[in-house]
Amino acid sequence: MGVVTVREEQAIQRLTDRLVDDYPADQVQSVVGTARQRFEGHPVREFVPILIERIARRELAASTTENESESVAAQPNPSQQPDPARGMSRIVVSGGKLVADKRLMALAAAVVVVVLALVVGFAVRQPDQPAPAGATAALTTVHGVVGSEKMAFFEDPRVVEALARKGVKAEVDPAGSRQIATSIDLGKYDFAFPSSAPAAERIQRARNISTKYTPFSSPLAIATFQPIADLLTAAGVVRPGPVPTFDMARYLELVRTDVEWDKLRDNTVYPVHKNILVSTTDPRTSNSAAMYLAIASHVANDNTIVQGPAAEQAVLPTVSRLFVRQGYTENSTDGPFREYLAAGMGPTPMVWIYEAQFVEATVRGQIKPGMVLTYPSPTVVSQHTLVPLTASGDRIGRLLATDPDLQRLAAAHGFRTSDPSQFAKVTADNHVSVPGDVIDVIDAPTIDTLEHLIDSVTKSYN
């Protein structure tokens, strides 16, 4: 059964007000009420006001045309001239008395009001102010390149509508976050929106830009399956609890010693002859893989941030195994996570993702029983950072960071915003077990150190 929301009621009230500007009020109320009845009981409410307005305008226009035809047929004697004192109203004789056609008077008054409103609106509206709701003025199109995990957010009709209310239309292309920072031609874009501060910093350095916006964030996590989590619990890697954690130090021990799945004791659920590895993206193109490298290097360096060539070379034999032994890896996190959702634990028993991806998939009903989200210990919180490249890009950065509707919709897509209650409500309503505060967090190494580590891993591929 469809639920009429406060937002829908407000939208219908606004469209009614707009129609009253063009048509008699009693007629508008009747037509809108009839149109609303068509959508009673429908579960999808987002576009109901738009459809109601289309139906109402069509019927009101037809009614107006019909009334005008009847008026022409009943045209009074041409010798009867309008009374100048009564403006544009038509005069008819009834029982020896002059009677003004109130309908025409109301219509004339409405025309005057609309014209005055348009004149005033054009006179006072500033160029950068959004058009009012329902206006047909063209939107400002803003082009951006974004991390693939944010595509669903930008394609959400609710986000499109929220931006349109501010006079903006966002057209975005997906790419791996490190691709955005290293190989994408940013000259044709108004903003770049990678998934981490280091990638954004590289863009800022290259283009001498100081401004940035961080509208939301997401910690890195590992999506797995309950049978795999049980196996790794027995092996000392997963620590069970309301929010399971993944011990990165114990995991790296298994990687260093080349432990395979079928060597785990009492393994009857996944007895495969391959190394125990988390599936990731390509660190040369993807931010999530670069953050995986940052965490692994920190743990391999005795839980200390890697600094200097000596430390980089010391951790390289361990961290390079995490990537080289995977074989083919994709450019962005969207690929391996889709495989996780579709193919099950056979090809991807563990996949490295953003927390937001798992939360968003839960909201969409894509998470099946037995799918489990664990948090690496330690982890990194990825700050999704927008770098404006033009004035239009700066405008959308400010909107994403400050507009309440856009912040609420970001939380609905699994991102953590400046208001923790928004994310908490989404996860509680959808029964997703996540930590309220992510405590065991490390800082990524400097951008230069991270680039050196990635370059060294790249050489290991060869």
C-alpha cells in the first residue's frame, strides 16, 4: 500500500498553487483531487506529484478550450460595448441589469498577476540563483568524474531532483580513483571526485588548487560469507561479535607462509587448493586497493606508518604477495563487489570494499542470507573528497557538503555524513551491523610514500 509522505503533500500543494495561477481555483481543486485518486494504493510515490500535475494541466487545458468555444457560440450583440470602468470584463444584460462575467474578470486578474510575477522575477533573480520549483528555466549542467562506488548516488532520481531544485544537473563519468588522479584528462570536467584524500591531494598539487570538499566518508571493510568467517575464526583471523573484525596481523602471517584454504583444520566448507587472499582491485588504478596497501604496509612495519626507502623495501616482499598472487584485478571496486553479490563464495570468498557498498546493497535488498561484513583491524576511513576544477564544480561541491537533502540521500546510499544520526537511522532501519564509531583507524602514509609503494608493487607484477 502506498504511503503518502509529507514531502508528497508539500509537492502537491505547490503544484496546486501553480495551477491556480492559470485556472479557476475551484476547478483546479476538483481536477487535482480526481487525479490523486488514480494513484491511491500505488507503492512508488516519488513521481506522483509530477504525474498529477501533467494530468491536471491536460484536463484543465481541454476544459478551458471547451469553455472558450461555448463562449464564442454565445457571443453577445456587438453593439454592446464593455464598460471601461470594468476593465476587460464582458457585460451581459440580465433582467434589465448589467452583470459582469466574473470568470473573465478572474482570468484577466490572473494574467496580470502572472505577468507582474514574471517581470519581478526576472528583475530580481541573480544569475546564480536556482529557478523556483516548477520553472522551466534551463539547468546548469556540471560535468564530473567520480569513483565508481558513487555512481548509484548520482544516478538516484531523488538526487537528480534535489540538485535540480538548486538549478544544477550533474553529468558524471565513473573511473578508478587513482585513474582520476593520474591518467584521466580533467580538462573537460568541472569537478573530480575520487574516493580518498591522497588521490584528491595529487589532483590539487597537479593543478595548483587549494579548495576541496569532503561531503561524506566510508571506512574500508571486507565482505565475506558466514562459512568463511567461521573457518577464519578458528584460524584466529576473524574475531566474532556484533560487528566481526578481521585481524590483519594474523592474516599477513598466513599470507607470508603461503597457507592455502584446504590446509585449514576441519575445513569441509571451502576445501580449495588456492592461497588465502582477499580479492581487491588494481592498486595502480583504484583507491580502495591503495588503501589496502597502506593498511598492510602499516601492519607489516610493526604497526608503524611507513617512512623512507628502507621501510618501503622492508615491507615490499609481504605486501606485493597480496596483489601479485591474485592474478587479474579490476580497475574499481564496483567490479569485484558485483561478482561477490552475483557469484557467491566460489570465486570471491573475501572481497575488499567500502562499507557504503555493503550498506547500500542491503538497502536495495541485494544482500543474501549468509553474507557477512567484517572490519579489518586496523582500517582506514576513506574521505571521499571533491576537487572543484571550475566555478560550477565549486558550486556542486558546496551543495553536496551542506545541503540537508543531499546529505540525507548520501546516508541512504551508505555513506557517513557530518550528521551521524542519518547513517545510524539507515543502518538501524535496514538491520545492518556496523560500528557506531570506527576506532581502530590508521593514517595513510604520505602521498609520496604511497606512490613509491605502488610503483614497487607494479614492478613486482613483472
